Amino acid sequence: MTDSADRNDHSDTEAIRRVLREHARLAVPVNTVADSDDLYQQGMTSLASVTVMLALEDAFDVEFADRLLRKSTFASIRAIQAAVDEMRAVAT
């Protein structure tokens, strides 16, 4: 992976964390959540996950495909990053 890709991944993760901070209503500070931690166990509700999804679509200029509209897509920062990467790949 190139330095540019590393920077993009870091930038994306920070953007995801920003969205989570603003919309997920976690019971813990988002900076204490590891990329693989279950966001639902950290206090995110299904309703909050819909708000997170809409904010992610705005932040990354993507639209989540119907097949990705499931709980597991939004279960962790890592899962969200994978979904965003997939949506970008489809868009190009």
C-alpha cells in the first residue's frame, strides 16, 4: 500500500469517526472505540445507524446499495470503511 493510500485510509477513518461522533449517540467517546469494536455494543441504536448511514452518504458522496443496508455493514468502523470502499469502487 502506498503512502497516499495510507493517508486516504486514515483520512477516511477520521471522517467516519467524525460522523459517528455527531450521529451515532454512542455511550462512550468515539476516540475510545477501536476500529473493530461493535458499535451496537457501544450504544448505537438501529435508529442512530440510519442517521449514521445518511451522514456517511453525504460525507463520502456515495449511496449505500440495498444489499449493504444491514446491521453488519454499520457494526464497526472497519465494516463501515469496507462498505465505503466498495461503494467507491462501484462508482468508478
